[in-house]
Amino acid sequence: MDLLLTNATVVTMNREREVLPRADVLVQDGRIAKVGRGLKVKGPRRLLDLTGQVVMPGLIHGHLHACQTLFRGHADKRELLDWLRERIWPMEAAHDPASLRASADLTFAELIRSGATAALDMGTVHHYDAVFESARDSGFRLVGGKAMMDSGAEVPRGLRETTADSLSESLALMERWHGTHDNRLRYAFAPRFALSCTPELLREVGRLSREKGVRIHSHASENPKETEVVRQVTGQDNIAFFHGLGLTGPHVTLAHCVWVEGKEQALLRESGTVVCHCPGSNLKLASGYARVPELLADGIPVALGADGAPCNNTLDLFHEMRLASVLHNPRVGPVAMTPMHVLEMATLHGARALGLEHEVGSVEVGKRADLTVVDTRGFHFCPLPDDVTGPLVYSARSTDVSHVLIDGKLVLREGELTTLDASQVLGNARTQAAKLFARAKLR
């Protein structure tokens, strides 16, 4: 049955960046059929009156680790390399299919509840079928892949793999999941970062991604110590090293890129590589401040992501939008990162980070009906200005999300999950987390 969303303020994110007051959106067969005022619809339909609410494109995470959500609060007060070696890698190595499924269910429940409809995810080394199964059942849109790690110091046994095994397992996952469920689930090669992968693996990933038509998702230039070690090991800066191995281009998304300047920024621009800004993670891990205004001004697409729950510790993209909007003001002034710039990062650029810019990211006829509805009638929105883009970025919270649609299906209705049982997700997460911590034997 058709669904008509009526009487909303519609933030379209179309080419003209139109914001339409008192407008309607018609959803048919999982796609946006009409956008405008006073739409007349024949035949049976469901009606959702959204007076006092905003319809916007579903928020898109350009960098995520669903495998880490069970670790929330168990890896605090560490910089990146210590955080990985002392906490994250041992816990990732302790995952089994049941704990990974619990972590993914918890992730997608939190994402949907906070208005997200899609994400680019990097898993742990094994059991990634569990993440796809969770996304399948929750109705979430996922582009993801297992972490690839055939090298690196202090890597636990449970994460060690040969180059051949890393490639073969990735290809097997791609064959099982890429393009399934009406193309809602897609694969991405996910070499973890330069220090955990051999040049041979990275070169082959670059070749295979072009041959198979799938994305590459990795980390780059996140932390000063990591960046210096990459120079020592490879003799090059991180982006230059990746570029030489074929890991740049419009089909590549690199998370963080905090310590990038000059020639490396030029490589990102000239290659069309997508960057994902994770301000909450970069602040908590003391990694630094990415030069996002300069990257955007240079024409480099920059998405937004929460990264992982143990380095944030929230997966709320409204939180990331507010941080991204104010973080850079002391250095570049209060107009460099406007609310519209930030909304573009969380929608249009997020769609590019997933390789889905022709399918999602705006409220336009023909695109998939991935939509988020924000109730702006709370105290913290009052008085609401005519331009709602500022309040969406500066004031909105995850708890303001009333409805979420993915492929036209209501996966959140009146703030309640429809595809996941919230109490079951929480109970299973607590049970599986306790078992995982026991297996990990953390000091």
C-alpha cells in the first residue's frame, strides 16, 4: 500500500537544497514517487500526518564498526595504537558468531533509533556473515566487509590471517551477500589500515575492487604516532602509499584523514577519494582535528561517521553533526561549516561514501524511500525559526526521531522499533558481552 507523509517540512537536499514547508511525500514500491504540496493520491494508501515535524533524507554513517558496539565503555583513556592493541583487538579476537550477532543487533537498533538508514561498516576478521544477517533482519541498508589483516605487530592469534585466506574469505562473503535483498546489502573490501596489511594484500584489493565493482573501505592518517610509523615502515605518507597501490579513487572511502596536508590532499582531490570525518572518535582518542573545511573547499567529498562505540561512545549522528559544525569554528571562523554543509556530509556525501549517491541521500523522485522524520515540537527547538537546517544540526537529538523508513518500510514508528525487539536486543547484548569479556581475559 502507498504511504503518504503529509503536512511536514521537507528538507529535500536536492540540487537546489530546497526546504518545503507544509509539504507531502508519496512513497510507492519502496521509492519516492512525488514530493510537493497538496498531493492528490488515488487508490488505497496509508496516511501519516507529520504536522510540526521534519522529513529529511535518512542519515548515513560513512564509517562504522558494528563489531565493536559490545565493547562500549571498556576501552577508555587510551590513544589509538594502545587502544587497539590493549583492548580492541583482544576483544575482536574473542568474538564468536553469537556475540557478533548481538553486537550487530545492538548497533542497528541504535542506528535506526537515532535516524540512520545506511552505513559503511568494517567488521572484525571472522564471522562477518553475522553482521549481514543482522542487517538483513533489521531492514537496515549496509555496505560492509570483514577486516583484512595479514600483518601487524601485537596482533592476537584470533585476528591473524594469511594473505590468501584474507582474500578468499572476503571474496566468499562478497559472493554470498553483495547485491542481495533488493541491493540493500552490498560488500566492500575492508583492509584495516596500512600497518595491518602487506603491500601484496593492498595491491590485490585495489585490483579486485575494480574488477568486481565493489568499494574499498579503510583507515588513513588518523593519529600522529600511527602516521609516523607508516612513514617509517613504508617510506611514504599514508595517502601516497595507498595511492601507489591503487587504493584511491571514487570507489574508495578513507576514514579520518586527520593528518593530511599538501600533496596528500591533492591526491585525494585529483583521485576523487571520499573521506569520512569522525569528530567524536578523533576527540576521544586524542587523535587531532581533521582539516574538514579545507577538504570541503578543495572539492573533496567528506562524509560523517560515529566510528565505533568504544571510541565515541555513541552512534548518534546528530551528535556528530553538532560536533562537526562547531569543532572548527575557533580556527576558521563561524561561517566555514554552515548547517547545510554539515547536512550534506550526513546525507549526500554519506551516500557517496557508500557508492549509493544515485539511490539515497536526498528526498527526490525516483530515489529509494530512506527517510527520517524529526519531531521539532520539543522545548529545545522552541522558538523554531523558518530555516530548520540550523535546529537540525545544533539542537536535534536522537530522541527527537519519530519515524524511520528504509526502502519505504517503517522500521521505526512513533519512536518504537518495528523490525527488532528492543528488550531482546538489550538482554542478548548484556549476556553475550559478559561471555566475550570472559573469553578475552582482559587485564
